[in-house]
Amino acid sequence: MSRFYRRIVLSVFFLFLVTGMISPAQAQSDSNGGGYWLPNNKEKIEKATKLMKQGKSVEEIGIKQDQIQKKEGIQTLDKLMEEDQQSDTTYRANMDPPIKTADGWTPPDFDYDHILTTEECQRSPDSSSETGYIKNRYSFCWSHVATYQVPVKCIGGFCFYEGVQFQFTEIGYGSNQSRKMRVYYTLDDILVTHPSLNGAKLKIDMVCESKVNPGDCKEDPDFPPTERTIAQWKNTNFSTEIFTSEAPPPTDANPDQLGYMEFWPKLTLTHAPRKFKKSIDGIKQTVRYDSAKYMFAFPNQYFWQGAVFSKATPIFNVPVTKPEFSMLAEAGQHWKFAMDHPDQTKPQMDGKKIPGAVGDSTLTRMYPKRHQDEYNRNRNKTRRTCDREFRDEDRTGKQCDEYPFASTWEGSATNGSDNFSVRMISSESNGAAGTWLGAWYAYDRILDGDTFNVQVEAPEKIATIRSEGQPQDGQDNRSSDNFTIGNIPSYATKLQWKIVDGPTNAKFDVMKDISFGIDETIFNDLTDGSETEIKKSEDFYIARPEDTDGESFTVEVYAIP
């Protein structure tokens, strides 16, 4: 090129920059195009979509091309089980209540609580995270916006693109009956910036990798990867892949015939006329298979094989405030009290710490028939402790309840100290709780050695405040010092206000202390037992008390389900 023409090209290029038709970032754009997962940020998605429609690179706003997942090969079973137990993700198991029959308490029928729609998946904030949303051991999902940019023309180092964009959602389903898992995926909101891209082919392949045994990851040939043109995906926007696991022989090191598999989506867009082919990979997720023969719920429910999403710690959820769960109230209240107030439980011990609460250390299941001596030690120590602690009480119609459970390694004898609690509760509640716990072990496939937390959905006191019977001296409204409402349990939906000392027919407001401003009234006309929405602050106070005859009173605030 002559010096004259080079100057013309540079002048035109400079003019483009000055007038904003291209940006400096475009001048460095990739002539090969790219594939991208857009950040889970509404503003960035909108900006990236706008750039794509303008034919500009989404890399202008700092979005980088996707990195391809790498296979890591076979790993040890101990390592994979340890990774499961180190997961920060938790989920609450939801079960129906036990049923009273002529033969005693029986568990409810097992029922999958699956993610049923893409909308349900996307409502969860975790659905677009690096771990995805694990609703429970049998339902997982991940949803993200994918963008491909196909270069159309590159001049002088800068390029213009045509683009394809869509919302990709995958939902994984485990099983409590077989060593099989299924992945259902959809494409929604498909957008192309040029009609020619309707003919581009998109292939979706769920890649899987065996982690312990060669047979951990077998693709069902009847459900292969799916390749369609974009136009065809618009007409049929979903597909399915299925994986199975061969059970290895049982051994002393692997009696439950565990297998592990990792899987992730690989999306490949091919546009032959532009000689474009790019792949992007989604996040990895882990599936654990087992053939544990002791997954049994009395009297006749058997779950001898399963496939679960194991990178989440189960929470044994006990909603005792619901009327249909009233038979569990005594047991659940004991468990909650033991976790919240270990120093006030029997047997007494200085510095006692009782594990199991969400956010605290976990409990670990012990299968009694596999560890009969240790289980018997727990039961025997609990029995001796109850005989000693309650020897002077009338125990008619009652049984000794222990927490942590005898079927855990944190039980009375196997925890290595006296970090446990015993309480006399009705035989009915004790029997219903034992039946329900046993059913949950089977329903959630809590294997020997699996860790879990316990959460009792019961009212939890979060604040206590003393109020004068009238506004304090020099105050128009304030009748108490400031108090804090915080640390609300995750299951709570409301606050309940109780007057526990003083005139029980008192009425009062709650205000917020605002520095350098006018204090705000948060709740009006509260009385004993009033329920309100949840509000948090360190600067609440009781205000404008009425019907007190000038007497002071104490208010307790509870977070309730």
C-alpha cells in the first residue's frame, strides 16, 4: 500500500473513532469471534445485548470468552466424600408429617420435591451462581445467558459481528429408586441479530466424567446430545440427556457401592458460511450414586439405589409450629433448646457445646447395624444418665429423649464428652420423632458417615426490652432504651410481640431512633401477642405506651415461622 493510501485508511479509521462508530476496544477485537456466558447482572446483560445488536464486541465492557472445563480423572473415594462434607451449600428437606395408625406412628409416603419449571429455577438467586441451585438432593438447576459473536467483516484490525443470544437453563433430576440421573435443558428468549444466523447449528452436549469407578458415567444412547439449527431450537426449545452408573462390587472400603460423576453442559455454535465454530462450557455439578440396602422406611418403603446431588449439606427440618406436626413439638423443642442453651441441659457440664445447628458443626449419621457396639454404647449411656437425672420424677407415659441422636457419632457416648442433652418427653412424641427421623434418613439418602444439620422451626426469642409505663422524662414518645432486632432464623416469616411482665393489656408503638433526623414509627398499636412483618435495626425503642396505669412492663420479641 502506498504512503498516500495508508494515510487515507488511517484518516478514515481515526474518523470512526472520533465519531463513536467504533471504540478503541473494537480496534483490538478478535477476528475469530467468541462465545460468552454473560455475568449475572441485569445492567451488564442489557449493555452486552445492546453492543451485540450494534455489531460490537461484548468484550468492550470487560466480558471475557468462556474457559473450557477440563477433565480431572479418577479420584479417591475419601477425597470426594471429604469435598461433599466441606460444601458451604445447604438445603432444607421438606416432608409431610408422620401418620398415626392403629399400629402406631408411620412415616408419610416418599414424594419428590422437584424443580418443575424454568421459572422456578430462575427465581432462586443461586440458579446463576458458580454452584447452581440445589433445591434438595434430587433437584439441581443452573441458568445463564449465553452469547455468541460471529465476525462478519474485519478492516484494519477492527471487526463487526452478528450475534446469537439465549437464556440457557438446565435442571437435573436424581433418583431414590435407581442409579440414574436425568438432565432437562431449555433455550429461552432466543435472539439473532441477522436472519442468516437462524441457519447456524447449535449442539448441546452434557459432558460427564467418572470420578471413582469406570462405570460411574454411562450415557443413555436413547438420549444423545442434541444438535439443531437456531430456527429449529426456536420451534423446539428443549431436550434431555440421561446418565446411569454401574454399581461396583461392595468392599470393606466401599460397602454402599458408591460412585461419583461430574457433568457439565457444552454448547457449540457452528456457522459454516462464516467458518465459525465456538464452544462454551457451563459449571460442573457432582452426582453421587449408591446401592445402600438399608435405605428403608417402616413398614414397607424400600429405596435400595439412588442418585443424589451431594455437594450440599442436608438440613433435617422440623416445623413444629405447624398444627399437623404437633406430635413432634416436645421432641423438637428439646432439640432446639439443646442447641440454643447447652449450658442449661442435663447432664450439666461446664463449657458444654451441643452440635447440629445450621451454621454450626454438623451431625454425622451412624448406621447402627454397621456400628452396633458404638450405637449400643450411646443407648446405654443415655439410659444410665436418664435414670440418674430423673430418678425422682414420675415417668408414667414418658420416655427419655436424647440429642444428638443415638444414631449419630455425636451421640452421648461417641462424642467423647458429655456434649449431649436428655429430657423426659411423652412416649407419643418420642415415638413419632424416631419414626420421622428414620424415614428422613431413607428419603434423603443419608448414608452411614453423611453429615447433616438440624433446624427446628419454632418461635425464637430475638430481643427483650424493659419499658416504662409512660414516656421517659423529657421525651415525647420514648419509653425504653434502644434495642436490636437481628439474627433472624432463615425460616422465620413474622415477628411476634409478647408482654411477659407488667400490665398485659398494655398497648405500645415501636419507633426507630434516627440520628440528626425525625424518628420514624415502625409499628403501631402493638399488644400482647401482636404479629408484624420482619424489620431489622439496632435502634428500635418502645414508644407511646397506653393502658399501663403508669406501670413498667417487659416485651419479648420472637421470630416465628
